[in-house]
Amino acid sequence: MSDPVIKGWCPGALRPMMSGDGLVVRIRPRGGRLTPEQAKGIAALSAQYGNGLIDLSARANVQLRGVTEDAHGPLIEGLAALGLIDETTEAESRRNIVVTPYWQDGDGVQEVVRSLAKALGQPDAPQTPGKFGYVVDCGNQPVLSETSADIRIERGPGGVLLVRPDGVGSGAEATQQTAARLALRLAEWFLETGGAPDGRGRMAAHLARGARQPKLFTEIPALPRASAPAPVPGPLPLGYLVGFEFGQMAAETLSVLAESGALRITPWRMILIEGAKQAPAIPGLITDPADPMLRVTACTGAPGCPQALIATRPLARALCASLAPADRLHVSGCAKGCAHPAPSALTLVGRAGGAIDLIRNGTAADTPSRTGLSPATLTATPALLTETQDAP
Ligand code: SF4
């Protein structure tokens, strides 16, 4: 079996990635929010230049699929007219920011995001690796503790604003005016101290290897970060949260959603419709918090991904009703596990020849407890997923 190809960078709009169904063009909404005009515009561009399918990513981005090389230029022009394109590929790559979707006017979150985005757009901003990212989680309640990031802007004791390197329990006190500057200082320190020796690297791994963060970032202890319960669709004080099967929707769905209000893109592959009291009655939305599809993750798989060894989504659909109530299932087309890098109660991984391995409480790269399964075996014997002991 050949190992999956690790590219070490994520697609953007200006630097799209080729997939099995054409270019993947990933848009980073500013402040984690699309105005109705932007959302409608993206839907129209997806239908015109892509294959009409739109994904939500775990970094709260929106990606268009099925774009041809010839269509990329006109698509970028259209996105630029909507205010969705950065000045350079490097600036786009650096502006890797996930924002709490629960920000409110007056809580300072959007001000911090704007100043951070502006600082990262400067030509002399630290050129961190492609996957290096930030979360701005300084709203009333932390909700991004489980979202991958290298630098975290959050609230510390007494509500103080804190800039913290991922992987340690302390950070530097900040204000709305200084948070971006401190975050970039930390990114510079990461590069200067060898955090990305071959152009790749993450903050937590750098610290785990023994790097000591600058003294300034040891002064304020972080608050214990209890895991927030997984968000579910439904009404919220700020609007209505809706989910999508595998985080994917048709362009028409996005267009109709935009008629209900501005859209906050979440890292949970859901959208918060600002101010909405109910979800529009259109196909393709998950609005039932008990829908088992909310506990299923599956990457694009075959045929959309050239590395995929199995078709993931039909199998995930077939098995979702068989899951034990609290279990989460991740179906991965190969050992790379792009759709869910973290451990899952159940992970099915495609292997050479179309065989499937089952991993319990691990990631797609972990040791399987069962090997050589097939889609037919799994769908005919779903008890394989719920049994507590695997056959020797
Ligand atoms: S995990 Fe899925 S999407 Fe990622 S490379 Fe493998 S098959 Fe492709």
C-alpha cells in the first residue's frame, strides 16, 4: 500500500488544489461571515464555474469544487468583486483565522480579527507554514477549544484578553489594540527558534520538543478549557444553526440560505443564519439535533479524491443508522484522514484493493482492530460497529 501524499499546505482561492473532480477553490470569509450578497454571489459563481457543489471546511472556510483551470481566472475576478480575495497568495495563506461564530457586537471579537487579518496581510508579516493558524475565541464563552490552531486569542482570568501559544497553559495579556501585534510576535518567535525547519511545523509540537516560549507569554495562566458540548442544529440567541450532510451543499442551497440573513461559517461544518428564528424549508439541511448524520464524518473519497481507495460517502450513509447513540464514525478514503484528524470512536479506512480496516478510538493512521472488511460485509453486519470485542 502506498502512503498517502502529505502536501503540507491547504488550498486557497489564489492557490487552488487539484482534486479528482477538478480544482478545489477555498475561500476564507473575512471575520468568518458572509453577507447575503457574498453568499449569493458565491452560489452563482459555483454554478457558473464549478460543479455546483460547495463544501464547508473544518477551518470555517467555504470551498468550491469542480473548477476547471480555464475557469479559475474568471472565478477569481468574480470573487474579488465580492471582496473575498486577498492581495497575494502569501497573504491569503497567512490569513488562516478561525473566529468564534458566537461573537456579538461590542465584545471586541471582530475588532481583534480585523486587526489580525490586516497585520497578516502586510508583506513583512511572518511567513509561517501553510497549516499554521490562529483562533480568535474571546467571546463570552470559549467554543473553539477543539479547533486546531497554533496561536489562540482567548479570555483569561477576570476576562482579560490573552494571546497564548497552543500547547501550553499560559499566555500574554493583551488589549484589542495589542492582540494582533502580540500574535505576530509569537509567530516570529516560532520561526526564529526553528519551529518550521523545513517549511513545516506546528506550535504545540515545537514546544513539546523543548522550546520555551518568551517570558511575556508565561505571565497569565489560561483558564481550564472544558470541552464544550458538540454544537447541534437548532435555534440560538444569535440565529439558527443548520447542518449539512458531510458539510456539503448545492449552490442553490447557499443561495436560498442567504435570503434569510448573513451567514456565519463555523468550523463544525454548520452555518449560523444570523437573526433567523427558523431554518428555511429546503432540502439538504440538517435541522434535527438527533440526526445520526451529525455524528458521521467522511472525506470526499472516490472518485472525487485521486488518493482515495474507497467510496466513503455511500458507506457512511448506509452505516449511520447503525451507530450506537454516542458513537462517532469517521469514514476515510485513505490513511491520511483529512476530514477528521482527531481520534473517533469508530474509523473506517480504505486500503489498497478497496478493503476496509476498522480502528476503534483512534485516528485513520492508527492500528486497526479489524482488517480486510468490505462495504458489503459492513452493511450486512452493522453489529461489527457496535460489538465491544473484536474477533481475534
Ligand atoms: S483522507 Fe480522503 S480526501 Fe484525504 S487524501 Fe485520503 S481519500 Fe483523499
